[in-house]
Amino acid sequence: MPETLNRIAEFYLSALKEPVLDPSRWGAFIHDNVTYTGPNRDGQGLAHLASALASVHRHFPGIEQLRVFVGQDELCVVSEAHSADPTLTSERIVDWIQVREHRISSVSRIYDARTIERITSEI
């Protein structure tokens, strides 16, 4: 499974850098009933995952991969999200990804949502 996990990690990291996430091209890598858990958003399905990831990308379009840890049937992706607004700090994001049957079955995202809440409340 390590080779499969490496391919999934490469795919996931490239998808994070897309301004508009297209769930239709994710089928080979992500289960249709994928679950997502993160600040202010929990849900199930490809569309929900795409929406949750895109909400962070809108505010922090620059994603820099810091580290990827590969386990038996899981990945941990640590990234730094940079804002287009120089007055905002960057955000460290950790995605814990569970893999079942060679596809992503769940994503748990951890980051400090207070920055994004502040931005959206000022708009």
C-alpha cells in the first residue's frame, strides 16, 4: 500500500492547489461517501469535501507542502497556507487522511479557524 499512498498524497497535494476543486476527477482517489471533519464543517460526500477544502483556498490560495507522513493505511499532510493579503498571517494546516480499498475514505482537517472567521465577519 505505500506506493498507492504516495500516489494518493501526490494527487491530494495537487488538488489542494486548485482554485476550483472538481469532484468529478477525484473518483479514482476518493470514495463517493468520503467523510470530512474540520473547523465549522462536518459532512459526507465528494461535493462536501470539495466545498470544505475550497473555503480555505478562497482565503489562503497559496498552499505550501511542509511534510507528508505515510502510514499503513493513512496519510498526514502538513501544509502552510499563505494569504494573498499581506496583513494576514499564514495558517498551518494538518490533514489526517484515512485510506480504505486504495482510496481516501475520510479527511480530518485541523487548523485555527479564528483567522478565517475574522476575515469573513469583516466582509
